[in-house]
Amino acid sequence: MLPEEKLRVIRDYLRTAFPGFGLYDWYDSGRIAQTFRLDKEETLHLVTIRRPFIDDHTPSEILGILRMSHLKKCFQDENVSCVLVTEKGSIKVEIS
């Protein structure tokens, strides 16, 4: 299990960045990551955050990195299906 305090920080950030979206998350053992699903009407966004990133950063570091990443801007391109936050906190965009 991932630390609930760190997951709460991520969930709170995503709720703020994506107001009005439903938020669901689960542990993805294949990717060794937590995946967050944001949906609203016809719109679906997936944010996958690698476990080492979560393990290696404090809650305040996680929040700071997510704020600097501007995840919402990544999804402005309609071809983006998923954003991956790597072990080091860098953002990788997956195109559908």
C-alpha cells in the first residue's frame, strides 16, 4: 500500500486542477504506479504516478512538483490519453 497521506495530497491537487471531474484511483501493479482517472461527461484523463516518485518524495515535495508540472495543460491536446509522472518527477505524455 502507498502512504495514504501522499495519495491524499495527489487527490486534493487533482480535484483542484480538474474541478467538476469525477476522480477514481487504483494501484497499477503492471506499471508499479498509482493511476488516477478523471472523467467528466465525454472527457477522460488518466494520470499515472510511478511508485518510486511517491515513495521518494515528501507530501509537500509531491505537491510542489505537481503544481509545477501543469498537468491540466498536458490534456489540452485532444490526442493525449495519459500523463505519466516518472520516478524523478518528470512528465511523459502518452498519445492515443
